[in-house]
Amino acid sequence: RQHSCILAIETSCDETSVAVVKDGCEVLSSVIASQIETHKAFGGVVPEVASRKHVESITNIIEEAIREAGIGKNDLSAIAVTQGPGLVGALLVGMMAAKSLAFALNKPLIGTHHIAGHIYANRFVGEIEYPTMALVVSGGHTELVYMKEEGSFELIGRTRDDAVGEAYDKVARALGFPYPGGPHVDRLALEAEAAADLPRVWLEADSYDFSFSGLKSAVLNAVNQSKMRGEDVPAGAIARGFQESVVEVLVEKAVRAVKQFGAKQLLLCGGVAANKGLRTALTDRCEAEGIQLTIPPFKYCTDNGAMIAAAAHLKWKRERQDPLDLKADPQLSL
Ligand code: KG4
Ligand code: ZN
């Protein structure tokens, strides 16, 4: 199987996103309707509100993605969709839309794992060489995934508490920034002249797991102490100290994993891959160690349909498809 044009739908959290991708790597259109403004008022994503918003916009976004791609509906090779993990009500909206479209157009339906999508967003940079190691950092996940070959995912480490993006969002909130706070903390950290002294959490010497809740609590304590003393909260120093701690641990563990598993590449992905501090530190370290690092373009780091198409294309190439009674699975494992 050679040429394909896959339409992919991603609605696992708070972005309604549809993309049309040619041959797994050429993005013809990528439409993303963010619900951030709606959820801001609540300080985080409200699942029921997310589902309703997806319902309101999904049909228009599909039409827009097809129009922007400049193709006819019948030129599509398959309809891909995020099967999980994610918010169940949100996933269901994308799943129903994908099934309806696949049925109406008589095209194969391909279910995709959300994290496989984040990982395969690296295909927009170049074809992946195996064995490879992926560092997945998002609002819901912090994982080191070893891939011996295409389609094989071995979870060698994960967070034992907060996901790194979740920790960023909580720290941002404590410093007075709106959801999602990651980009604010990132900017503040890079502008700050000094760094607050905050702990690094390494866990057991040989572990690839992570833990960020202790660090997050240390930040919250520092903020509260300043407030109690009636002083200004040193937001810049706290943001920088927090980011340095997170980045140091992520970089160290990822590099150690690449070496131990003899991976040919390190793939960074997930929403927190947009973090400038992390991108710079990881780039420098990999250069020094002679490790080939790939990071998706900014816009394909956070949730998007194009990454789901990139992952689905690999299943399509192997002539795999899913039945029309495919179930959305909020806990789907890799
Ligand atoms: O992958 P994603 O869009 O959604 C999930 O699947 O979770 O990731 C969203 C997360 C949020 O927690 C957001 O604060 C974080 O990615 N994020 C960042 C940055 N940009 C987005 N965190 C740190 N620095 C950034 N520049
Ligand atoms: Zn995601």
C-alpha cells in the first residue's frame, strides 16, 4: 500500500481537532478549535462542558478540514479517531463522528491510541528509526516508552503521581496564572534572574519512574510562606527553580534510558514538549552525548488530529482497520 489520505479526529480532552494527512507525514489541513476560553473560568477542564463543546463544533470542524485540504470526501482512504485514553464523554463525540463518516463514505475506520499519536507526531520531522525511546510529557501523562520496532510500546517508566503538565498547571495557578499555565511558567522561568532552591526527586537509583507531587507541594509551601509573611511572592525565582528541577530530572532519566536500551533516537512529545526550557536543555545534552533527538513542530506537540493520522497511517499500511462497533476506552493501554 502506497498513497493515502487519512482524515483523523481527536477529541480526547479540550481541543476539537480534525486533520487530513497525506501518506502519514504531509499535513494537508489541521483545524483545532480550542475550548480553553470556556474552561478558564473553572480553572481547569470540566468534562461535561468539554463533551458539549465537542458536539457543538465537530461537524463544522470536519467540513472545514476537508475544505482546507482541497480534496473530495471520496478521496479519503480512511477515517481515524482517538479511541483513548481521555475523558470518556469527550472521546465518545469523536468516536460517533468518525463512525458516522466511515459508514456514510464506506471507508475503513481506524482507532488510535492518544499517546501513540503524540509519539508519531515525530513523523512530521522524519521517519523514525528503531529501536527508539520516547519521552511523553503532557497534561495527563509522563512516560518513558521504549519501542523495539514500529507499533511495539514498552512502558519503562511513568509518573507515580502528577503528570508533568498537571504539575505545571498547578504551580501556575498558585502563582496566579490562568489555565493552562505551562506556557506562563515557562516564560517566567526563562526571564527570571535567580532560581529558588527546590528539590529534585530521583526515586530509586535504577528507576525510570517520576514523581512531581513533592516538588509541587514545595512550590505551594514557598508561595504560602511569602504570603503569610506579607511579602511579594518571588514568582520568577519559583518558576525558574521549579522548571530547572523538572527539566533536570526529565533530561537525566531520558538520556540514561536511551543509553541503557541502545536506542537510536530520542523522541520528545506531548504538550510539555512545547516547553522552551526543556527543548533547549534536552537539545544541548543530546548534542553533547551524540544522541539523535527529534521534537515535533510546536503546533503538533499539544493535542491535534494530525498526530492521530500519522499513527493511523501505520495501521493503514498494514491493512488493519477496526469494526464500526469500536468502543471508546478512557483507560486504553498502549
Ligand atoms: O498534550 P496536551 O495538549 O494534552 C494532554 O494530552 O494532556 O498537553 C497539555 C499540557 C498542559 O498541562 C499545558 O500546561 C502543558 O501541556 N504545556 C506546557 C507548555 N505548553 C503546554 N507546559 C510547560 N511549558 C509549556 N511551554
Ligand atoms: Zn495529549
